[in-house]
Amino acid sequence: MEKFRELPEESLRLLQTEGDIPSWEKWGPYVAERSWGTKREIFEANQNAWEAITYATAPFTAYQWGEDGIAGICDRYQIVALTHAFWNGKDPIIKERLFGLSNPQGNHGEDIKEYFYYLDNIPSHSYMKYHYKYPINAFPYETLIQENKNRSGDEREFELEDTSILDNNAFFDITIEYVKFSRDDIGVHVEFVNQSEQSASLYYLPQITFRNQWSWDEKEEKLPSCCEYSVDQDKSMMKLSDLDTTAQGQLNFEYKLGEFYFSGPPDAKQIFTNNLTNHQERTGEKNASKYTKDAFHRYLIDGDKSSINPKKTGTKGAFVIGPIELKKGEKRSVYLRLQQEITEKPLQNINSFLNKMRKNTQDFYNFITPKNISEEEKQIYIAALSSMLWSKQIYLFDVSLWIERQRKKCTLGPDVENLHWKHLISKRILSVPDKWEYPWFAAWDLAFHCLSYALVDLKFAKDQLSFLLLEQFQHPNGQIPAYEWNFSELNPPVHAYCILETFLIERKKTGKSDISFLKKCYHKLILNFVWWVNKVDTNGNNIFEGGFLGLDNIALFDRSDDIPHGGSLEQSDGTGWMGLFCLTLMRMSLELAKTDNAYESMAIKFLEHFAYIAHALVDADNREVQNWDEEDGFFYDVIKYSDNTQELIKIRSLVGIIPLFAVDCITEEELAQFPSFASSFSWFLKNQKELCKNCVTLIDSPTIPGKKEYFLSLMDLDKTARILERVWDEEEFRSPYGLRSLSKFYKDNPYTLGDKTITYEPAEAHCSVKGGNSNWRGPVWFPTTFLLISSLKKLGKHTDHFFFLKDKKTTPTMIAEYYRKALISLFLKDKKGNRPIYNSLPHLQNNPLFSDKILFFEHFDAETGRGLGAMHQTGWTGLVANLIENIDF
């Protein structure tokens, strides 16, 4: 163990998880923040997900696939969830889940209307910290619903801070900390601070809930239970047990937690009910049990003592703590403990252990944080990675079982969504984009998440990337599932890119090349590649239709199914993504060829396919209209109508920049290392000159005099320069905060085709496509700007010594560095102490109780930097940590 002596304790814990020692990650922040309004919670066929369970009906409706709650933790398979609920004595309901609007309610789609922050987390989840701001006065539920209902898509969303509810700091600051004494021994510290000018009080209900596995298949089951165990001068204790339960139908294998004990303050009252739907409240039907999921609301708010079980047992329990009376500025702490083995005075030493684990966490981040960054960048780096770690969620979903349950209700048609994904069975902890707005995995989001996870927990990053290639996820035809609304939707094929980048990050940081991981993923990626070629290149001309491709409203119409006059869309971005896919698989093949020369033949195969794609994109045979427009020096989409006529859609957007992402370089040294590949490459260059003229450029080595390199891109360097002029133009794509997704040119020059018009919209979307809660017609997005930076760094590494823009001084590396700093600057305080992400958000910007904490928004106003969309989409916005670390391969 000598070599581990200088590692922080958290790094040693992570080493333990790879051996035979039980995993520290058995318990973690795996509880969703919203389970209502999700596709998987639909009870009947043809039901609208937003209507199946709403925020209003969630308190009395049991979930099929997973619990939700505030700052929740659960075990690996969510047998039990621990969540937190509060009541200010004025709200009509207990605050046991975060409030937000459903998609139909919001003028820009679903939108959370609360303020909470992920402050700290480490990979083993041995220490976690969460912060929530709970209004002292009645939460303005109806005001938020009505004001957003009255607003059009041309107006901004009406936010919580736009009400008066936060004025004069009329809220409780609630900070929740978790600490693990051991794998199955968890301490909890909750601190309440009254930030208002007046005395105020609240109730606190920490809740233990057994996930309902017993109400769905019409079988008699013996249920798990929680019950009162003991009350004395030191504690109030519940006992939880699933030892005798037979209700495990959704797991299909034996997994039991055993017995656990949950301790609270000695004056805490224990109340119990069952995690069952209140059918009488929901539909008027008779309830199977008198004690239902919503009992605690009725008990505390309505004073209905008959709603809770007098026998003090059930499948859901809570401590009622309060009223907690707090004067102006006063603090109060509550301690809890969940443990498998009873200890004497379980609440006594939590605080001292918390201090130790706070120091452990600080040591861990000091160890992994780059040393050459500012204190403010360090704060952003730690916040991003901590938020990533909070974004893990148990994703339980068995599509076949889900469809079977719907069939029992009514006859399903052949077009039911996800009918062709009956093989998909998830019981995994997955990284989700946002546990409230996107509480499910999304394939291309998850791939980018892993680049940030690779900085803090490499094993988790590699596992995540591998999971979507397992037979429980990847379709037998090779397709990777997109997301639960429609697993068949097309997301950009970036999985291979992120796998290779994760492989390279590990090698750079540890010196280890995990060939086994790369090889395991490689073979499944080939299946995915073949699916793309056969499915999406329907005309066999190496131009890819693609459809949606993650860029919700970037086109004039919904690219998934709304092509005018029954035409098809030959997409520059779809073809660009496939070019990147080809070069990534070529580079993977060469990495694998270092230990097995059989992979050299695969490398040349993907290089050849890349050349065909490049030729088709710029100079395709038998096409009157090309994607490349010589007049504008840009790539555009082409509509091919049913009568075989073609039309160029001359809209300058990310669609025409994405082909820049596909770049690589083959050196003479590499060719010497791979003789079989070199021979085939040489033959291809000599015998397929027409195919190679646009995509293979012979250049001088920037480091070795007299040596040559072969630069690979989907276009020659002249075309690259012409696109980069647009990328660098402040009146086109260059924003102070990153890369605009649509050129600013369309602000004063809207583009119209038929009855469709597109304009530059730097902030919220004015039209509703794919839900309407994101906008690709102007705002800055992290994943695409990140990929541009990556490709420009590669381009600059090999061409900076001769390749300049028209000004004769701007190089690719300079452009890459500009955009890297621009994205980081979104979170940095300027000279006035303002963060661009909070521009036009007075409370978040000007109130120190808000402004010192960082939110990671989904996308950003290209003109002001203001955060847009989901507020906790650390997922790909967490890439700011990678930009700060700035690893060069």
C-alpha cells in the first residue's frame, strides 16, 4: 500500500470498489426529483404522460417505476428511499417534491419553479451537501401556473423570483448533509436558517418510503414494513425490514436490504401509512387500504388523525419534527441516522464525523483539481463535478412489462411508442441530464456527461458508456436507445467519440491504456455504425438524412417527420456526425492495432468510408444541388422532393459547422508503426484521387523538419477557412459567450420557405418544436461549442504554422482558446461582481444568499449570457470542468 499513502481517503475508497470489498456506492443520491409526468409512469395506452400523473395528483398516486423527492437518497435498487419534506404552516400541501410546470402549462415547456443547489458530492457519496430555499409564506403555485399560461412563446418565462415571495429574504435556507460511517450506516444533518426579518416556523418530515413493487400485477404479496421501534431520551427510532417480503416482481431476482434502523430526535413523532394510491381521491373508486400515500398531508394540514395507522406500521413512515420556531437569522440543526446495526446514542457523534468528512472532501478535490487555475475557476470546477455526481439516478424500466400492463387496460395499436424496444430492461444507476426536467437517460447527453465524470470517477464514466451498449439497452439491429419519450429517435452518434475521449483522458491522467474497455465498446459500436449506414443513408449515397439529431428547432420544420411535400432532407450535420463517427472508429482501430495488428484492416475500412462521405458532402455524383455552397462558403441542408427535384436550404446554423468536427491527422511515424494500414492507405491515395482530393491534405510536420503529415477533414483547407471566417465573425456565429447556434445575420434577415420563417432568437424559443423547452436558433450550447473547440485544437496542432484567416494572424488554436474562455466566462464574476449566467435575474445576481452559488443551465442567451432552460442540466454543461482542466492529448 506504499504507493497509495499520499492519496486522499476518497481515492482509497474508490480503489476498494474495484475489488472484493463491498461497494461504498450502495447508497447514493439516486432518487429522481420528478417521477410524475414521465412516459414510464403512464398507466394506460394512449394516455398523455403529462396527464397520467400531475404535480397535483402525485401526492396521492403511487409510482410504478421509482420514487421522487427532495435531496433523496436510496439503495442501489431503490427498495427504500429517504427524502425530505417541509411545511411552513401556510401551503395547501406539504412540500415533499419540487414544484414545476408541466409541458402544457409552461409557455416554454416544462420548467421547475424552485431554487436549490448541489453544493458538494464525492464519487463514493460518503459526503454530500444540498441546499434548498423554502419560502416562509404560502408558495405561489396558482400565480406561477396562471402567469405562465397567459404568456406567449415570444415572452420570457415567469419565474419564482418574479413573484414577491422571495422579497426581504422571506425564506428558510435549508442545508442537507449526508455522511457515511460505513457502507450501510448513514448520518444526516439538516440545518434550518430563517433569513427573513421576522420570526417564522416550519415543520420538517424526513420520510422513509418502500418503493411500491406490489400493486401492479394483481398478486397477493407479503409487504415490507417500517414501524416504530423505540423512543427514549436519546432518540426516536423506526425499524425497516424487507426480510419476509415477496414483493420483488420488478427486479426478477433476489435482492433484499434486510433490517435497518432510522433514528431521529427524541421529541420527533413517528407516523406511518402505506405507499398506495388513494383511488377514492383519484377516481372515486374504493381504496384497498385505509392508509394511503397522501396520509401525511391530511394528518398535518387537515388534522386528520385517522389518516395514519394507529398501529404505527406501514410501507411509508415519517418523523414529524416541529414546529421549529426560528427568530430572525436563527439557525437550528436536526440529526438523523439510517443504519443496519444499532449503535448506542446514534445521533451523538454525527457532527464530529461530518467535520472529518468535510475535510476529506476538501482533500479529495484539492488532489484532483488542476493546480494552475484561479480560486474562482476552482469553485466552478468543484461545483460542476459535485453537481454531476448529484445527477445520478436509478432508472428502473422494463419496456416489455410496461407494455404488458397497458395491454391489460386496453388494446394497443401497432404504432405504440417503444413497441420495438421490448428488450430494454434497465435496473441501472444512470447519469441523467436533469433530475427534474429530464429524469431519464438521454443517449447523447449521457455520452458527454462521461467526459466530465472521467475527471472525478473514471470507473463510473466507463461503466456508463458501456451500459448503453449492453444487450439490455442497445437494439439487436445496433441502434442505441435515445430517450424514453421515443427510444427510436435519432440522437447524434457521439457515443464513439466520448468513449475514445474517456480512454484518452484516463491515459493522460493515469498513464494506463484500458484496451479491454476500448475493445469491449468497439465491437458494439461497429453494430451501431452499420445500423446508421443501413438505416439513415437510405439512398446509399453517403448523405445522411438523420432527422431530429438532437437539435430540436434548428430547422424551419421538425426534421423528424415534417419535410415539405413528402421530401427527404439530406443533412449536412447528419453527414458531418457520420464523418466524426468514421474517424473515431479509425482512431480506435489504430489504438487496438498497437496490440493486435488485425485491427489495421478495420482502420483502413473506416478511413475509406470517411473519404466517400467527404466526397458526397462536397461533390456528390448525380446531384444537381450539393450541400456545399460555393457562393456562401458554407454547408447547407438539401431537400430532395418526391419528384427528384432538389432545393438548397440556405440557413447558416450549426448544421453547416458540424462538418468541421470531423478532423484527424496521420503522421509518417504512425504509418511506420502500422505497415499494413500504411500500405492500404498509400494504395487508396494513388487509386482514389478523386475521393481523396477534398478530405486528405498533405502538410509539413509542425515539429519535425522534412516530415509530412496527412490531415483528414470533410473538406479541404480552403473550405475550412471559409467556414471559420463565419465562425469568427461577430455578426455571424461569434458571441462573447460562445458559439451561436444560428447566425446573427437572421436577426435582420429572416429566412422564409413557403409558410415557414426562421429568425435569430438568442434566448427563449418563439416556436414549440420537440416540447418547446429548448432553443437552437441562436443560444450558446456547451456540447457543440465543446466539439468545435476540440476539432480546432486538433486542426491548430498540425496547421497553426501556416494556416491563418484573412487577417493573416488568427489561427485555429486562437479561435479554440477564445471559445474555451468564453464558455468559462459564463460562470465567472466580472469586474462588477456579476455572473453572466444570472444577467436579468435580480435575486440570483444581486443577493449574496443566491449569487455565490452556481447553477448549470441547459443553454445560454448568446447576447447576455443569461442561463436558459433547465437550471440543473449539469450533464453537458458540466463540460466547463473539462474546459477549465484543458487536457491536451
